[in-house]
Amino acid sequence: MSSKIYVGNLPYTVTDSILESNFAEYGGVSSAKIMIDRDTGRSKGFGFVEMVSEEVAQAAISGLNGRSVDGRSIVVNMARPREEGRSSGGYRDKGYTASTRKDVGYGGGRY
């Protein structure tokens, strides 16, 4: 079973291969991925690493959390599951909605 790790506050110059090699010092790495902004094609400054076991993941977290990389103190911890249902608007089954709040927008009738 693999363990997914969140890595934040990364310098924008870090690549997938650099991230993988840094974590490989602590054990087997299943995957390493820097998140890329789809509009600009640049790094978002964070990524995820999957380690082969929980023990290896904990060793990497202990060894790398707070370490300085190109002058930036990186954050390394276990990744939390993605929260479903969080939305700030956009296209849904019922069509485009800007907000689900009833007291926001035009035509509220209040002055």
C-alpha cells in the first residue's frame, strides 16, 4: 500500500524528477508530481509524492519537513483526501450558477 505525501512551498524551479530524487533518499517512490497551472504552464509551488509504504513516507516527512530548498522552507506532510462538493460556482447539472446564496446578486428587493 502506498502513502501519498503533500509537499508545499516549493521553489518554482523544482521539477518532477528533482522531487522524486529528493524523496528517493528515504526509500521507494511510486510517483512524484509537481502541480502545474494550466493557464501559464508554470509550477504552482506544490506537489505530491507517493511512497511505497507508510514507514518510508514517515521517514521522508521527518527528514524533509522544514528543510530549506533554494531559500524556501518546504512543508512536507501526509496528503489529506480531496474534499468533494466544495465549489465556488461554475457549471453544474442545473447550468451555470454564480452562487448558491439567495441573499446575493440582483433583484433581492432590499435597499
